[in-house]
Amino acid sequence: MSTTIEQNGLAEVVNKVEAGTRLSLADGLALYQTRDIHTLGYLANMVRERLHGRKAYYNINRHINYTNYCVLRCKFCSFYLPFEKNGRSDQENATTTGQSSSSSSLPVLVAQDGQGRSGYELSVDQIVANASAAYAKGATEVHIVGGLHPTLPFEYYLDICRGIRQRCPKMHIKAFTAIEIIHFSRIAKPRLTVQEVLVQLNDAGLNSMPGGGAEIFDDRVHSDAFKNKVGETEWFEVHRTAHELGIYTNATMLYGHIETIEERVNHLIKLREHQDASIASRKARFNCLIPLSFIPDGSEFAELQGPTGLDDLKTLAVSRLMLDNFAHIKAFWIMQTPKLAQVSLNWGVDDIDGTVVYYDITKREGSPDDQTHQEMSVDQIQRLICEAGCEPIERDSLYRRIQRNGQDWEVVDS
């Protein structure tokens, strides 16, 4: 095996990983470029077991996407619909399908775009009802994100958090990406700083933030793929502020579109540098990294091939090896598929997310356009983990172990 490692230029990297030495940009590129995938998987699993043994984490959660109307036009996105003045992308086909008693809630406006996709916005009452139904079934987390809606007021988002906190006192509210937080600061009347937005949301019940909107931290990619969206400076500023306030967050990387391998590795290094600073001087930090596999279908990049299964595994493994200060690497089974997520548990990954239930942002190739029901049962998740030779550990959103008695649960360690 040592001869093979020498031939594939990984000997120095192997020595660094075994010694626990931080990897460089050149090391990351060598790992991506190697054909010795067995050594790559071996190294990533070595670090994974050093941190977690054979434990593999999951949670019982519920994703809620409150609207797919968005003012942005990101080329990689197949989720958004444009929003016109009357709140409908097609006036003739729009219908009101739900009404809320909350003063800050709006009816759900359903419209059809030119491709037959429906636009929607959920009322506060509907979101709270969905979260409450999941909570009654034992869910510990609700994950809430959506498009940048041009007319929903900031109070709407505060009411979401207040309503869920009142109805679901123990449920962890993980909500709103950095991009949404900046949007809220701009639509608030009077305008608010990012810190003021986060403080108000936290007071209303927000516990942590997802990592969406990071995409790839590179000016070229930003200009070509999502130029109307804020870039890395603003994204990091939101997460820095959240960490200073004691709000834990996640981080993501959307890969497999127009970025280069070097741009991927640089993205990871920038996350690592931010994590160093948060660990050193802030009240909170990144919980985990979730590499997100780009799905071309329905986007302006539909002609691209997207990442292969091997590219997915390499990216998960390289992420584990580069991010020595991140406790967890998650394979989001919806975007990497349950089968590949299972394999990745021996390639550096220690978490495959949770039950999810409904997810409208991306759908795997070949899925019906209206297939938003994407769910795995706890039994299915545990089977995947056990077959991979791991011990299933139900966690809360901060990776504390959950102990259950039927639908009742409690955190048993910190």
C-alpha cells in the first residue's frame, strides 16, 4: 500500500493526517486529484473515528419552506419563482388557498409559471400548525428557510418564531440563512442592523441558523452564478455576528456546478479560518459542514452534468480532512441520496441528517416536479447506519444525545 501511496503523491498528506497536522491548499488539491480513492477514504475515516468512533448521528426533524417567491435569480436554483406586483406570477391562474387569523400572516397565493410550477407563501398559522404536528410526533427540530419575498414584513418572521415557541416549547427552531437575515434587515421598518435582526429573532424563539447561501466563496463564481446575491463578506459577517451573540450556525458548500476544484478547497479553508476565530473568541461556532451536491434539473445550469457519485464521496472526504476544527460533517441524504449517504459514513461523514418529511428546494433527477414529500422513517435511518457498521445516535440540533420514552424526549448529555 505504501508504494501505491508514493506513486499517487499522497505520502506527505498521509503523514500529516496521521500526525494531526493541518492540511494546506496543495494537500487538498492532491486529495481531490488522486486516483487512490481507497487511501482517501481511509484517511477521512481515520479522522472520523478519531472524533466519533463508530457513532453516526441523526435527528427527527421537519423542514418547512415558507415561500418559493424570491427577488433573486440565482442560476443554480430551480426553487424560486418571480413575484409580481399583485403577489402572483400569473394573475389568471392564481388562487387563494389558505387564510390566516394572524395579523402578520398572508393568504397562500398559488400561481403557475410558464413551466407549470406553483408559487406559494404559507401563513404563520400554517407554519406553526406544521411544526406543531411534527412536535406532537416527537420531532426535536424545525428547519425553516424560504425565498426572499419582497412584501412579507419582518413581523411575519418574528411571528413564526413566537408561534412555534408558544406551541412547541422544547422544539429547536433552526431557521433563516444569512441571506434571509440580510434581507430582513433591509425590509424592517425602520431598517435594522444584522445584530438587531438576530437579537429580535432570538428573543422570539430562534435557536440556531442553517448554513445555506454560502454556495462557493469566490468572486468569479459569484459573478457568474449568483451575482444578485450577497457574497462571502456579508455571509461571514452574519455568521460572525451570530457566533458573537451565542447563536450556533451551520455552514454549507454547493459544489458541482461551475466552480473549480481549487475554488472548492479555498472555500473550505475560508470556513476553517472563520471557525478558528469563533473558537478563539466568540460564544458560538459552526456546528457542522453540509456539502450540498448540485442538482442541475430545472435550473439555468440544466445543461451541466452535476457531480458524480465519486465526486460526492471525494468532496465529503476532503471536507472532513480539511476542516480539522469542525466537529461534524453531514451528508444531506436528500441531495446525496440515502445510499450514497450510507457509504459516506465510512468516508469521513458522521451525520446523515434526519427525517425531513417535506423538502421543496431541490429534487433528485427524475423526481416529479411536485414531489416535495421526501421522508425517511427512524427505522430506515437506523438501518442505513447499522448496515454501514455504525451505532445510530439520535441527537438534538446541537449534537447532544436524545433519550426517548415514546414521543416524549429529553437531552441526556451536553
